[in-house]
Amino acid sequence: GGGAMVGSPLADRLMRHFAGPDSVGVWQTFLVLAGLSFLFMMIGAFAYRVPPDGWTPRARGGAAGRPRATATRPVQRSFTAAEACRTRQFWLVWLVLCLNVSAGIGVIGMASPMLQEIFGGRLLGVDVPFERLDASQLARVAAMGAGFTGLLSLFNIVGRFFWSSLSDMLGRQATYAVFFVLGAALYAAVPAVGRAGDVGLFCAVFCVILTMYGGGFAAIPAYLADLFGTGFVGAIHGRLLTAWSAAGVVGPVLVNYVNEQQLRAGVPRAAAYDRTMMILAGLLVAGAICNAFVRAVPAADSEACDGTDAGPAVEDARHAAKDGVVSPAAAAHGPAAVRLAAFWLLVTLPLAWGLLATIRQAAVLFG
């Protein structure tokens, strides 16, 4: 979400800066991006601290806070990563993430060309198919496609905040059910929306789809915590992200293969994505079925696991004072408050710059 929103315009500016007669500036850009990535990763790694044992965030208004909806009953003990991988629930959630991401990541790669090829000259107010546009028209349409991509990246990050917050009220399983049911309906509606020629509605459909792509990533750690406890959820999440790796292959390959097959069969470019959309909708239906079968881990399995709900963080937390962890009250004053403000600026300033660049890019689409 935020990384793409910052990285895409930054990479574009760096390549234009380093471009010359003998180079397009790619290797120099990658070198700068690698240095920035290393710097930010090291700052995050050395600044991270484990909270003191028993610490919890203060609820709004000082209240204890109301119980939040969960997909399953709370587990009494935490599963280790190895124990979680031996349960049916882990692999069902693996499929849930893989199928959701396969559909979403497939759309990200084809969003810009799809907009250009479906609407063609209609993006410029001219009823001319994409194949008959001249060079200047193609350049303007390509700029609008880039704006569409920027708009989607913005809704990707918005979805991570919106859906993860909503999942606290709906529960993780219900939230994913919304992703799959609503997503399948929207994918299936794309061909009709494209034929109707409504660019605004077309963009709105994909913006909603991308919020659910981002929301799926944001809600999945809490889904795992509901099922397997919080003690080892980081390690379990790491193993679950192999589903993202698989989806990164399945989604784009499937989309590109089907699209090329349609073009070879003589299907017009404006209609070549129809079958792809239906296949992606089918993936989401399959994901909905997997999600419906997720149940609480059987009590016998939960009681038999060796982990504890506190997990390995407990031992680290006992040494929190030595590592510089301060109480919430102390964090509001003195040097700790200055450090906190500095870290917030370190995060918000790049995001604000990326947001502004994305809005400017997306404005071309509606300008």
C-alpha cells in the first residue's frame, strides 16, 4: 500500500534524473532505492521494542473496551508455527489468502492496459477503438492509465485501514466472506460496465476491489490470532505468506495466459478481458467456500499444544527496561516524546509526499 504509493513515483523521478545518452538510469535507481530501503529497515529494526509484560493499549475514554467479534472462540493456548501447520484450519486460511490475492494481484498488473483497451478513444471523448488511436492519443491514454494505477494504489492503502477496523466489529471470517461475495459480484460485473462505457463506474468498481485486496492483507494476522493465539502469530503469519508468493505467480500468469489466448482467438481487445474477469470471480467463489469451512481449532488440539498465549515475547519483555521500553505515561513527556514525534515524521512525511504524487497522477484520469 504505502510502499507502492511512495516507491512508484520515486522510482520514476530517479530514473528521469539518472537517464543519459548511454543509460536509462535503471541500475542507479535500484542502487538508491536499495540504500533507502536498508536505512529505513535498520531504523525500524533497532527502534523496535517489546512491550512490558501485561501491557495493553488504553481503551478510549479510559474504559476497558468492549469485546470484539472474532471468527472463532478464543483459544486458551497459543500454537507454535509447526503446530499450526499441522491443522486443517491453517491450510484453509492459506487457500483463503492465496485465492483472494490471486484475483487482486492479477487485476493490479492489467488495470492500466485494460482501461486503455476497453475504452480507447472514449477516454478522450472520441469514439475510436484503441487500435486506431494515433501516437499523440496513445500518449494521452497511457497517461490516464498511469493515473488509474495511482488511484488504485491509493485505495489499496485505504482498504487496509478500513477493512481491518471493520473486521474488529464483523469478525475476520465474516469480513472475508464480504471480500469474496462482493468481490465475485464486482468482477462478474466488469464486462457489462465496460460495454456500458461508464469510465467513472468502471474506476469505482476497481477501487472497491483494491480496497478488499489491501484489506485482506491487513485482516489476516488477526484471523490467525483468533485461530491459533497471539504468542507465535508472527511466525505463523510468515509461513502463511507463502500463499502470497504462490498468488504472485498464479494471478499474473493466469491473467496474461487467458488474455493472450483470447486475442489469438480473434476476440476484440475491448472484449478480451471478459473471460478473465469471470475466471477471477470463480477464484473468489472458491475462496468463499474455503472460508466457510474454517472452524475453531478443536479444544483437544488447543489444549495439547505446548505454546503459551504470551509466547516468546514474555522473556524479552522481562528485559524491556534494559532495552529502553518506557511506560505509556512517560512516553508522553521528555526525550521519549521527541523520539516518538521523530518516528511519526519519518513515516508520515514520505507517505504524505507519495499521497500528493499519487493524487496528481490520478487527477490526469479525470482532468
